[in-house]
Amino acid sequence: MPIRSIFSRTLFSNKVAIVTGGATGIGEAIASELLYLGCNVMIASRKEDNLRAAAEKMTKNPDLTGKVLTTKCNVRKEDEVENLMKNTIAKFGKIDYLVNNGGGQFLSPAQNITAKGWNAVVETNLTGTFYLCKSAYLNWMQEHGGVIVNMVSDMWKGYCYMAHSSAARAGIDNLTKVLSLEWAESGVRVCAIAPGTVYSPTAAANYGDDKIFDRALALQPTGRLGELSEISAAVCFLLSPGASFVTGETLKVDGAQSLYKNCIEIPKHDNFPVWSWDDAPKSKL
Ligand SMILES: NC(=O)c1ccc[n+]([C@@H]2O[C@H](COP(=O)([O-])OP(=O)(O)OC[C@H]3O[C@@H](n4cnc5c(N)ncnc54)[C@H](OP(=O)(O)O)[C@@H]3O)[C@@H](O)[C@H]2O)c1
């Protein structure tokens, strides 16, 4: 797919962005659009092979005028996050933008989630986002300002079989608000994107359930899923001066999915207790 953008080709000239999970899916789309708009981009995640292959593809694309580099980083490890910031400043000289896109989860009924599974999802999504925000702030943005865009999900009504991720993403939504207040005095904006369901082959492979996107489509008011480019355009808007008075805000990019039904059907049952006045304690008066 050729990379295109509705934004001006020089919008992010001489700017520097970090995009976690920037080698695949939504993150790759964000990194590519930023590069198309002249931004230099550090993509970071755990799998070096993926990072190398994505960077090679981006570098070969003559439409992508920014420079792309890679850093291996597991966002759950604070020392690796710190290394990502230091490496970005060493290679590119600064950090204007941080896009906390890297993350993931697995489907499971809440009662079957083990402590290990719960911690892995919460640490990757919520704690990892915190480490990245804090490290970008202390290493660069506290002194120079900047913009952070976090990634949440359609967790607004509670998302069945995603208890760990829903809780973590709701935490990120609130972290976004708190940081926007605490860091306004440093000229830092902190926003988030809440994508609806967007097909990406890597996400489909991670879930190991190829029907997940079909089920989401059946409940989608727009009659279609989101496109990767529709998430990346929203991220570019939030990073841009067009959003210079937007902070502490989570932008839903979900085709009204969050206003409609939950993705998992609750089975028919008659197990829910009804209050009976016969059981009420009798008044002594
Ligand atoms: N697709 C959707 O419908 C949808 C909807 C709502 C929210 N989201 C969220 O949007 C983000 C991107 O999702 P996607 O659909 O593009 O799926 P994806 O292709 O699987 O992207 C996830 C990315 O996160 C990286 N990642 C995972 N764990 C990491 C860790 N511990 N440290 C560093 N990087 C890590 C992965 O790279 P490595 O494996 O190399 O580490 C991968 O590049 C995720 O946070 C996802 O949960 C997606």
C-alpha cells in the first residue's frame, strides 16, 4: 500500500518521534505517516527481526522522507525504556513526540486469568506506558516540552474477556489526564487514542482467533472496520500544532463502536437474584 496523508508533507520536518510497536500493524502505519511528513522516527519493540525488516522497508520507500532507526525495547523493563530515550537523544538529538502504541492482550474469561497473565498485560500496557512517559519527560520533555499520545481501546463499557486489558487501558486513560495536568507547566501535551476494531494481520495472529474481527464487524454501526491509516491520521493530528489546545483528552476513533453493543454476547440465563420483600428483616417498631 502506498503511504499517503492529508497533512502537509513538511508538517513534521526536523521533528523526532518515538513509536513503540512501530514495526507492525497500527504502529507501523503511524511510523510510516510520520516519516512521510518529514519526521525522524525511532521505532522500538522486543523483536529485532521485525524492527529491522520494517526499517528496511521504510528506508527503501522514496516517499518517506524522514529517517527511521530502531531500538530493541521491552516496555515492561524500565532500564530498556531508559536506554530507548538515551539512544534516541544520542542518534537524533531530541524527542519531540512519544507514541505509546506498543501493547497487547489475550482473550480470557476473567476467572481464568492467572496472576502471571494479569501482571503481563497490566505491566505491558499500563506500567510500560508509565515508564515511557516518565522517562521521556525526565530525559527531554520536562525541559523542552513535547507531545505524548497513548493508546487505549474500546474499554468504555467494560470489554468481556479483556478484564486485564480493559483495567489497564482505563488506567492509561486516567494516567493521560493526570500527566496532562502535572506536565502542562513544562509545555507537554498528553493525549490518547481509543481505536475501535482495526484489522491488522499481526493482531489477528496474536489473538489466534481469526473470527474476532468478523464478530466485531457484525456489531459495528459503520458496517466496516477501521483502517490502520485512520488511526495514524488521528495520531498525527494530536501530535500536530492543530491540536495545540488539546491535552488530557482521549480521542475515540471507533466509528461509534463504543456507543453500541459489547463484542461478546452474554448467554441467556435466569440466574440473577431478585430482591424479595419476604427476606427483609422485620422492623421491631
Ligand atoms: N487492532 C485493533 O483493533 C486495536 C484496537 C484497540 C487497541 N489496539 C492497540 O493498539 C496497539 C497496536 O495494535 P495492533 O493492532 O497494531 O497489533 P500488533 O501489530 O500486534 O502491535 C502490537 C505491537 O506492540 C509491540 N509490543 C507488544 N508487547 C511489547 C512490549 N512488552 N514491549 C515493546 N513492544 C511491545 C509488538 O512488537 P514486539 O512483539 O516486537 O514487541 C507489536 O509491534 C496495541 O496496543 C493494541 O492493543 C488495537
